[in-house]
Amino acid sequence: MAGLVGVLLVGAVGAYAYDHSRRETIADGLVVGGVPLGGLKPDAARAKLQQQLRSSLSRPVVVTYDRQRFALSPRVAHVRARYDAMIDEAVSRSREGSIFARVGRGVTGGGVDEHLRARVVYDRRAVDRFVDGVATRLDRPPRDATISFSGSSLGAVEGQPGVTVDTRRLRRAVARELRSVSGDRTVVARASSVRPKVETAALAKRYPTVVTVDRANFKLYLWKGLRVAKEYVVAIGQIGLDTPAGLYAIQNKAVDPVWSVPNSAWAGDLAGTVVPPGPSNPIKARWMGIFDGAGIHGTDADYSLGTAASHGCVRMAIPDVIELYDQVPVGTPIYIA
């Protein structure tokens, strides 16, 4: 009995001594960041890790989108491999289990068959700045469809969809590649298409009524649903008192309007006065204000139609201006070419 106890005691002491001698040796089969470290002590394991991981961690992360490339360098991202933490974890995992299990592995040449991830840290703020910069370059707001105006035609300018980068997803993907020691460190940015609020098919509804004036040809066009509904012969402003060119909107309307005479030399004794409706009022039947005192109104001087004869307004025959008035609400776009 005493002999058996002695044998067991000697065996236990031997097992303890063997296990103690390997307390800092990484177990066979243990891999860190894709690098096998089995049988190595900390200094040798650290040197091997540095040699194997340096190349991967020194490459930039590249974000691609539709032939565009954006690179984030490890230096800017402050990428660091935590080698000490990786070695400590490898040694700790190697010491798991009972002394008998560890000795058994050592004696029989067994391993732990465990893969630990590489421990890599980076500056999150640097990643945020990089991703925000990519989004700034790639994001594009949608462009609404609209109308191209001329004096005698209307054209549709098609809308364009916008692009919005999924920054949350991109931030995660960039961070994952910064920590990776095995990937190709390339990320494809994902973006969603943003439809314009106004599409080409909706233009006719958005512009149910439009008025255009072709001064060169003394014509006024009424458009309904982007199609010409009627054209009229008009008079426009004479040289020096030109009808203002540009895109405006009908600002106000009146039936049998009074005439607030401008304080201008051409008005003579009437300058600054108010003329009520009647034979002495040149603004006949209807008034549609456009801009800075200029507007569309009727005239009984039919002989002036087709000429540059007014003091800035657009003159129409009285039946024509009455017809137009009922079809043009306040706010209607009017383009004067």
C-alpha cells in the first residue's frame, strides 16, 4: 500500500512539474487571428503575430461606389493591434481544464483546436468622420421634374432620383474591415434611391394653367395641361417702357379696375392720381397684375394690338381679356420672353 501511495505521489509531483514548466506555453492547435501559435511562449508568439499581421493591418480600408473609391488609412484611423491582450488570452485558454487534461494533451500530442479572433482597436471618431465624408460626396438630393419655359412653348424637364448612403451600415462595414486581418479590406457602399416629389407624369397636374408671352411676335398663349388652349394677339411695352421679361405669377385680379396712375413723366397731369372705371380709364374690363405695376388688361385701342405701344403692360382686346380672365386664377405662372 505504501509503495502504491509513493508511486502516485511521485506521479502527481511529476505531473505538476511538467504542467508548471508549460504554464506560459501556448497549447498546440490554438490559432489567433489566423496565425497558429501552438507550442510558443509569449515573446515568440508576439513576434510571430506581429510578423504575420503587420501586412494586413497596414493596408487601408477602401470604400467603393459606382467606380468611385475612398480610402481610410490605418494611420488616420489609429489602428492598433493589442498583441499583449491576444497573447494573454491564448495563454489563458491554454490553461483551461484540469491539470490532468493539460498533461494528457502534452504527453499525447493533443491540442485544443481553438481559433481566437485578433484584437484590433481603432478610433471611432475617425471612422465617423470618414463615413460622413463619403456620404457628403455621394449623397445627391432628388431633383423634381419641372417646366422649361419659352414665349411660345413649354417643355418638360425630367426629374432625377436622389441617392442616400446607408451610413449606419457603412460604418459597421468599415469598422469590421479595420478589425479584420483576413479580408480584402474593401467595402461596397450601399445607397438607396430617393424618388423626386414631382415626377414628369405629374407636371400637367402641377401646372394646370400657364400663360406665356412672346414679345417678339406680340402673342400671348394660354396653356391648359401643358397644351396650348388659345393664343391671342397683344400689345406690349414700348421701347424704354418695356414689359418686364422673366417668370412671374398672376398676383391679383380685378373686374373694371380703377387705375392708380404711376408718378411717371409719361402720365402727364394724371401722374399720382386714381382714375375710376369709365371712358377715361385706359385699363378696360379686366386686370391681372404681374409685377411692379405691370399687368394684363383690356384696351379699346385695338389698333395698337400687334405693336409695342403700352407703358409696360400687356394689352388685349376686350373680349379676349374677359375670356382669359375667367381661366387664369391668382398664382398662375406667367412667363414673358
